[in-house]
Amino acid sequence: MAALRLHHPEMIYDLPAGGRRLVQQVEGYDMTLVSGVPIFEKGKETGARPGRLVRATA
């Protein structure tokens, strides 16, 4: 836990139609997994996009 470091959040506009999302970089994690597939390794994106988008139901 002592090795983890959060950076300030930033708003980026990279979604379709100029949509925005909040991104917060971190340091100290070796890997982030989604559905058992690494999407980040040592702070770098792997390009993998496993899983699916979850939308709210009406």
C-alpha cells in the first residue's frame, strides 16, 4: 500500500460525439485485469478490450 500513488483526476474528451470521462492515473500497480486479461501492465495500456459496456436500465 505504501507504494501506491494517485495523480490528480483529469477530464478527457475522447468518447464519440465529444463525450467526456474522468481519468485518474495511478502508480504502484503491476497489472490491471478485466475478465482475466491484462489491460494495463506496469502503467502502460496493452490495447486489450475484454468485457463489455454496462449501461443503466430504464
